Amino acid sequence: VYGAAYFRKPAGPEVLIIGLGGAPDVQTALHHGASKIVGVDMNESTLEMVREVYAETLGRPYQQPQVSIARADGRSFLRRDTGTYDIIQLTGVDTKFVYASGNLAVHENYLYTLQA
């Protein structure tokens, strides 16, 4: 599923990934030969785990020359960003933790809308 978008795009796509988690989307983009990968995540602990603690195990995905990582909220980042992308991936932005809290039962969620 992570790589489905790459089968419809030309070689070397430019990719924006919002919600990096443990870096599977970045690894997928690298595997499919993305020429530019911009990753955005709010969680500094998660970024640090991939950059440092598990970097060797994961193949140092954030240290690759075509990868740049920003610690930011996805929507705020997009408001400031002037780049264009062939693929925008949001795989890890709605975790089970949020669902388990019950917040979505009483809160409107526009995550998967055109406006988001």
C-alpha cells in the first residue's frame, strides 16, 4: 500500500510526506527512486529515533542526500512551502492512539477532505 502511488508516476518523483512515523514512507520513496523527498512531522522524539537510535537499522533514511526533514505541523508547513510535488503521502497522520481516546466521536475531522 505504501508504494501504490509510485506506479502511476514517472521515474524520480518529488515527494512530500506528512506524518513520518518510523519512516516507512521515506523508505518507500527511496526504494522507488524519488529525486526529492520532504518529510514533515511534529514529533521530535520520533524524528530523533529514526535519525539517531535506529538510524543504522533503518538504513539512515533521513541522512540520504535527496531527503529533507522538517519538524512542523503539516498544514502549517504547506501554508509556507512554495514547492510542488508529484506525490503527497499522509499515511501516519491518524494513529490508533487518537481513535482509542474517543476524541473523534465528538470532534469533527477534516483530515481526509479536499480542504485539508
